[in-house]
Amino acid sequence: GAGVSQSPRYKVAKRGQDVALRCDPISGHVSLFWYQQALGQGPEFLTYFQNEAQLDKSGLPSDRFFAERPEGSVSTLKIQRTQQEDSAVYLCASSDPPRKGHYEQYFGPGTRLTVT
Amino acid sequence: GESVGLHLPTLSVQEGDNSIINCAYSNSASDYFIWYKQESGKGPQFIIDIRSNMDKRQGQRVTVLLNKTVKHLSLQIAATQPGDSAVYFCAETPRGTGNQFYFGTGTSLTVIP
């Protein structure tokens, strides 16, 4: 079946521009996560949705970052007034509720954002 | 944030040999751990998980060992194949809720044919 998809796969933005990154989770998955992965580093948690509710946004690095999931399926991560330090791969993951204590997140391929 | 680190940033093994990738974590309250594999240009892929009430769990060609005393986690890959070449991450969920996963820096595994 279809996995998590993200678009665009690559995005180049000039410093100060706004960008919007899209995530299509696996159909029916309740939970959706956004991560930021800098080059050579592990993913870092940004935010988490359960259906349309954003339950945790503690990882968003500044108020320039905003995420939404208005209908509980597709999610958009928006970055306003991009800065060079925002350059990274942005990963989206979705998951079912845990089964027998096992949490398996399915990741998309990511969007590579380069801010020039 | 939480500190989840890996001992070795790179590892090269001969095809057919066994691989061992290590990970240290700092939060003694962590109760759930996952190993992920990430190939170039792709998102992380779940390999195997383990709860803190276990010290060993086996999958297909992979074994995860957990030593809570020294807060150490390892991933063993048996009969390593070229397709195993990737970056491997350990991740933890401190509260066991599945809401946040803290990832380590990663170990790059290269399998030499």
C-alpha cells in the first residue's frame, strides 16, 4: 500500500521567503509527527498531531514555524521568513495507535529545504 | 532535551560478518527504545524495538540488547549484507507515550563486499 508521501522533495528558498511543506500520511493513521534532520544528525522532534489536534509543539524552534492538520489527514508545516539555519531535511511520520505497547512510526522520504 | 548518543560514528564490516552498533542513553526513566535504519535520501525505517522490562529481543537477523544498569543499547546484525549499508539510529521515548522520540546522532554502517 501507499506509504507516507511528502512534497516537494526539494525546496530552495531565499532568506526571508515563506515555505510550506506538505505531508500525506498513511490513510487512517491517527498520529502524525514532524521532525527536523540537520545534515549528519538524527531527526529532532518538532510537533505531534492526534487527528486534527496538535497535542505537542514543544519542538518547534521559533514562532516562525507553524504546523496544521485541519481535517486530521494531510498536514502542512509552514516556515515564515526562512533563515539559513532552517536548512535541513523535514521528515513527516505517521502511526496507528500503539499495539501491545509497540509504537511504529512510518516515515516519509522528507523534504530537503535549502535556504540561500 | 534528552541525550541519546552513539559510541562510533562509522563502522565498516565485511559481507557475511556480524555487525554490532552501540548506543548510550542518559535518561534512566526511558522505557522504550527503537532502532531505525536510514538509507540515503529516504526516511528512517523501523527495525526493531525493545521495552525496558526486557534485556534482549530478536528479529530477523537482528538482535537488540538492553543493559539498563549502564544505560546502553546495542543492535546486532547477523551475516551482514551489502543492503544493510545505511545509517542506524537508536531512539527513545522517555515517558513511553509514543509522542516524542529522541534520536541519537547515528552510526554509518558500510558493508564491504
